[in-house]
Amino acid sequence: MKPKKIRTKKLQEQRRRQRLFLFKSLLVVVSAILIVYLIPRHNEFSYNYELNQPWRYGALLSSQKFNILMSDSAITHQRDSIVRHFSPYFLRDTNAKAYVVQAVKSIARKSDLDSRTVSVLISSLDSIYGHGIMSSGSRDSLLHSETERIRVVTNNIASLCETSATFTPKTAYQFVRAYLSERLGDDAVSGLSALNLDAIIAIDLTYDAAKNRSELEDELSSASSVMGFVSANEKIVDRGDIVTGEVFQKLRSYQRALESGNEQDSHSGEMFLLLGQSLLVLIILSLLVAYLSIYRTEYLEKRRCSVLLFSLVVIFFVAAALMVQHRFFHIFIMPCCMLPIIIRIFLDSRTAFTFHCATVILISLLLSNPYDFIILQMIAGLIAILDLRELTQRSQIIHAAVSIIIVYVLSYCAYQLATGTELKDIEPRSLAYFVINGVLLLFTYPLLWLIEKMFGFVSDVTLVELSNINHPLLRQLSEEAPGTFQHSLQVANLAADVAKRVNAKVQLVRTGALYHDIGKTDRPVFFTENQNGASPHKHMSSTKSAEVIIAHVRKGLELADKYGLPQAIKDFISTHHGLGKTKYFLVTYRNEHPDETVDESLFTYPGPNPQTKEEAILMMSDAVEAASRSLPEYTEDCISSLVERIVDGLVAEGFFRECPITFRDIHDSKDVFRNRLMNIYHTRISYPELQSPRKD
């Protein structure tokens, strides 16, 4: 049977480890998926800057080579200049001149003009058509737009021509008159009326709209919008520098380069980026699980603890991701210190700081310039943990929030000064963010209540409220079982002193001690501390008496359920006797039935044995306090002997095998019990009685 039991135990342990491994893996994988999904898959330019204002961040180095783009106004000015200096295209009609010359010769023959006049007239027409004739509307438009030159296309060959040198039909006629007048005199000009020359002159330059539109678009598109470039790893701007127009364009160009690069590399590099982000997040989360596995195994065994821890990490990361991506709040407004406060209140300081650091590092993956964020959050998180070691009053949250605001402001100013920013350049707006952060920390108090209800934790504030002796259950205990109530008060004081000495949760132990015997309100007279006179057990069998005594654990749990006590308090009720036995009635039964096999389960409490250090402290305190009432005398030797016997007996019976209490803790507990009992039962001096004077 023994080897079989060993194999069964090993198999159970193996299955337990497998379930624990699957649970840890599930925690890491689910958390990693949620976090990686929200990490941006591209380079974010999340800086805020203004023209002619100081740069509020650290030195910004370019991660890639990029061109410095012109400003919109410069590009507009450049386009206007191209349009203004564009030389439009005009098609030359080579037949127009020949038509006009032929018409002039034909009319001249009919009008009997001399050959010299005709020759001079044709010479003037050669000069006019050498420059070109266009419509008056086209020429006026060119002169109005200050177009100095045009391109004249003759037989698919373009040549430049001064706009001012071209003619309209009217100016061409005027040129001919002046030309004839200059060479032949005014008499020759009078003969032009017979030629009707103003009606004969034909336009030979026609505006080519399609060609002009195409060429202008080509020139505009080929115009460079780049005014220089910045090399990779080159400094763009440093903290405190004024964002001049040139720096402003560099920043704007860098932002566009990052966005353009994100679009181009969205497919090629996304897989590698996703792989790197996933590995980094998995490493951080795996280290958290490793920390719990090494230093806080009980948090993994109690699934609600580890679920709370990783839920807080994911929730705070999601909130930060939404703030960064949608930019509806500054990241400094994020109340990151709420996370270590919650963990410190429900669990412990080391775990609070470890998970706070991991969360801050994860959030920094969302930021382009995370250094100041990391430094400030680390310092503020430490202050939050140190300031809220115990939360027993609402005012402590306010005190902690004020302390954190002050530390934020001082640390931020110190960081700015250390990085070269002058005091006058520190933005008041950033300091206002820290004030808002502190105000948001005040919402930790209602959040604690929500977490208690969701995860079954109990905060010190709730414990303080439960330890009020006006609580209905405690008032009922004091009225119906006054002896048990006094016993509970003594146990609470003893247990609290021990918890303080061995660095356990003082308020939890104190409150658990007050409620550990509430089941005795059901039949208080059956318990020694409530009896006045004869005991009702004299008229009952040992098994029945044991049943009544053991039932106070079950009755206590029923009352705890009825009044909605937290699970942590119920655990004290069920474990304060563990799997111990009602020895008085067990021994009595054995004496009465020496020849029978005793069913010890009838005399055994339902348990379980203590699972935490606090539950072990309560068991020792309860046993020592109850036994101390039966001492014949309260000398130092008697008390020391009693404490040693009771505590060593509990250890020997194996009640503490399932809880993380050490031999050092037990040794310190004995010292506290001895000193405390000596103070309680110290010998008082006898006051002398006043003697009446003797009569002589």
C-alpha cells in the first residue's frame, strides 16, 4: 500500500505542476497577444512642437536619411514663379504671309500702284511676319501677365520671340503706314486705303492650348520641392533649441518621411517588426512569471492573485495605448502609480514594484521619447509604495496623491535642468498634467472596492470597518457569548503583536481573530468561557459534546456567509483549529471505552490546517490564550512553560506544514506570547487598608 500511495502522490503532484504550467503559459500568451496587438507597427512621430517655441524633448536624431521639404508657402511661391515665367507656345501659319503678299500684289495691279511702293510694302510685310501677328486678345493677355517671351513653333521647331516684338492686325497696319511714310513719304500712305490692307492682314500666330497645358504641367511636376537633406543619425534639434523656420521644416519633413516609410514598408518589414515586438513582450511577461515562481509561489497557487496582477498590467497598457494613439490626453496624465498602490494594498511591496517597473517598460514601447516617462514613473512608484504601506483611512489616499504630485513636479524639474533646459523654459502645462494625475489617483479608493468584489480580496480599509465592535456580528457575540467575546479580544491583541513582530499582515490577523469564534453564539453555554456554574457536558456523551464543540466552526462559516464576510475572514474561522481534535472529549471517551476502537473523525475539526502565516499566528494565539486561563499561578516560569508546550505541540502535530511560517517566526512568536501574557497577568501590589486609630 505504501508504494502505491507514494506513486499516487507523485502522480497528483505531477498533474498539479502541469496545470500550473498551463495556467502560467495561458497568462503570458493572452497578456502578450493583447499588448502586442496595441503596439504600433510603425515609427510614430509623437512630438508636439510649435514655430518659434523651444523644443521640450531631448535630442532628436534622425533614424534615416530624408530630404528637407519646402514649406507650403515656398512651394506655392515657386509654382507661381514657374507659371509667371512660362513662355507659352504659338503655332505659326506659314501660309498667312504668302496669302497676304499675293493679295497685295493682286490689288496693286488693279490700283496702278508703282512698283517701288509695292516693293516697300512687301518689305514691311516681311518684317511684320518675321516677328508674327497674333490676335489682340492674346497679345493683351500676355502683356498683362508680364510674359516677356513666347515660343513660336514653325514646322515643329520652336524659337523664342520677345512678346513686345509681336504684332496684332491693328499694330501691323500701323507699322506698315509708318514704314511707308518713312521711306516714301506721306503721299504713299494715302494709297493704302485703296488696298484695304487692314482687312487683308492675316494672323499667323495661334495659341496652342494643348501644348501649353502639357508643357506647364511638366515644368510644375519637375520642379523640386526639396531644399536639402538630413543624414541618418544626424541631430535635428536638441532640448531647449528654438524651433526656427528651418528646424520646423526639418521636423515636418522627418514626420512625413516616417509616415511615407511606414506606407512603403507596411508589408515587407511588418513581419520582422511583429516578431521583435512579440519576443520583447514575451520576455518581459515571462520574467514576471519567473519572479512569481521563485519569490511568490502562493500567488500562482491562488489564481485570483496572478490574474489580478496580469490584468492590471494589461489594463494600464491598454489605457496608455489609447491615449497615445488617439492623443486625447498627454501620457503624463496617466495615473500609473495606481497600479503599485493596488498591488501593495492587496499583496506586497516587492511584487508591487516589480510589476510597476514591467508595466512602465511596456508602456514606454508606445512612446518615441520614453526616457523622462520611465524615470518619473519609477520614482513616483517608489514613493507610492513607501507612502501607502497600510491603508486604514481614506485620508491616506489623499496624502499619497499629494506626495506623488510633489515628487512628480520636483523630479520633472530636476530632469529638465539636468538635460540643459533653463528654469524659465519649463512648461507650466506639463506641471498641470501631474496635478491631474494626482487627482485621478483619488479614484483608487472606489476601485479598491470593485477589485474586492471581483477578485475576493480584502483591503485594510474593509478590515478596519469589520473590526468595529459595533458590527452586528461582534455585537451579537458580546451580548450572547461575553466570555467568548473577551477571549476574541485578547486573541486579537496577541495575534496583532505577533504579526507586527514577524512582518505579517497585522490588520488581517486582528480582524480574523475577532471573528474566529463567532460560531459560539449558537450555543454559548457549552463553552467554558461562557459558563457560570455547572457544565451541560456532564449530562452528555463525549461524542455528543465533541459534536457540539466542533459545530461552532460550521456555525461560524454560516454566519459569515449570512453577513457577507470576506473569504479571508472565513479562512480564519475554518483554520483556527485546523484538523485538530477535541482532546478532552477524545481522552474521556477512550477512558470510558478502553476496549473499543475509537473513530477519531468524530472528535476532529473539519479544518483545513492553516495555509498562511497569518492563519498560523491566529492558531497559536488562540491556543495560548485559552490555555493561559487554566494556569494555577502566573509566574514567569509557568507562562514560559505553557507557551513552549502549546506552540511546540502545534508544530509537532504538523499544523504548520502547509503554511509559509519559519522557525524564526515561531521563535519570535513565543517571545511575544511570554511578554504579553506577563503584562496581562502581572501581580498587582496590595494596597494597605486604613487602620482606625487606637484608643488609649
